[in-house]
Amino acid sequence: MTLKQLRYLREISRQSLSISAAAVALHTSQPGVSRQIQLLEQELGTDLLVRKTNRILGITDAGRAILAAAERLLNETENIALIAADTRNEGAGRLVLATSHLHARYTLPVPLRAFARRYPEVQLHLLQAEPDDIQKLVASRDADIGISTELAGKQSELVQLPVGPIRRSLIMPKGHPLSRKKRIVLNDFADYPVVSYHPRSRGGQIITQAFRDSGVTARYVVSASDSDVIKAYVAEGLGVAVVPTIAVDRRADSRLHAVDVTRLFAESVMTISLRPGTHLRRYLTDMIQLVAPQLGREAVERAMRAS
């Protein structure tokens, strides 16, 4: 049994049981992947994959148990390499951070600037993605950290570090009739056109679900993917919108009036995600603390142990 064979098995699982896709991801040949899996099955004395002619239909029960053990083993071998790298130079390396447009635009500029000054030898890469894809990028090791907005209580196989609640504001042009109301309710939205996030986005889902649960028929006029576009259309008078409060800058958005409406929508939390068993290099935990000062190294280590 070799680590290479276990990596091949893991990649086949990640690539939806496609040996050809696994071969591309591993930068090797399809026959080479097939041969290594056959050798592994011969040594273990059991089938790992369910086959029909030249197709793979699934993973056997034994294969799933072995794959889980292989994941743990491969994670530890990669941690060994990281520990050795720390010994050589703790201040150098590579950090890949996956996040959404919201946090890339409004949460991370100051922490990233501070990180770059503190760790000039660390190659920092930022991947922008939707929240569900952020979790997948971390789980597949394409990202080291995920920073996203998650629904409160959502379960995940990753280590989830809650940073704090996401507050939401109703924004409208200054002088809008709703700006004179002391208490906004969801029925108020039915009287005005709504500029919203794309319905498949996390923000769009939360807003749409709240309207649906309350029986409110919203009149959508524009849907967009990010807060900056939504704010621009609201400022031009196309409608009202609900955006995360962190996206509203009192000085830059001087044409807008904002009212807190957090209570009207499902609770959501800014979350930092890590893979269980990740080796906590010093610069990784420092990045987490720059984003969330309350999450020091000890707090992250406790969460990792608990996972």
C-alpha cells in the first residue's frame, strides 16, 4: 500500500467517480490511476469500487470505510510537511482564503493589509465564491480558510468558528416614505419595488424565504450579485433593498437612508471555516485573529480539538 494509491482513491471520490477526471487532477494517465487502484484492491483483498463493464457506479461499503481512513492519513502526512516547513521558516508559506464578495469587499481589506505587513514572505491568495462553494473549496483543500455568511445552526463537517451575527438594513433613497416609519414590517415591502440579490445567492434565499413565510408578494425590479450594484440602483430610485449592514458606509452612501431590519430575517452568522485536523501554522491563526480578534490561537485550538 502506498500514499499514492490512497491519493488516487481520494481523488476518484472527489471527481464524482470519474477516473479520467481524477487522472487530469492528478496530472497522470487514466490507465495509471486504474492500475494503482487495482493493485490496492489486490493487496487489501477487497473491492473498493462498484464496477459495471468500464463504468464505476459507486464505492463499496469497505471502500467508504477505507476512504475515510485514507483521508485522515493523508491529512496527517500533509501536516507533517507543514510542521517541517514551520521548523525551517514559520513566517513563510502559502495561504489560500475563500470568501464571498461581501466579505472580500467590506470585511477583509484592513485585516489583509495588516497580514501582508506582518508576513511579507507568505503568498496570500483570495478566492471569491458563493457561500456553499466556499465550504466545498475548504473541504477539498483548494482553500485553507473559508470566510462566509452561514445560517445560524447550520451543520457542517468543517470546523466552524462563529465570528458574529450579520445585521441587515433596509436601504432607500433619502426622503423615501419608509424613512418616516418608526417600525418597518415585511408587509411594507409590498408597496414598493424591490432591488434584491440573485435568488440563488445566500442573501437572496434568506430574503425570499422571509417574504414567502410571511405571505408577502414582493415586486422585484432588479436582481444583482453584489451589494455595490444593489446600492447604486437604490440610490438611483429604482426601489428599496435589504443588504448586510456592513455594506453600508454612512459617508460613501450619503444618498441612502438605512434602517435596521435584522429581526425580520433568519439569523445568519459570519463564520470562519477550517478542515478538521489542519496544522495550525502561526500565520494561519494570526489571520483568523486579524479578522476576529476574539478568536485567539487557544480558541481555535479548542475548536479543532472539539471537532
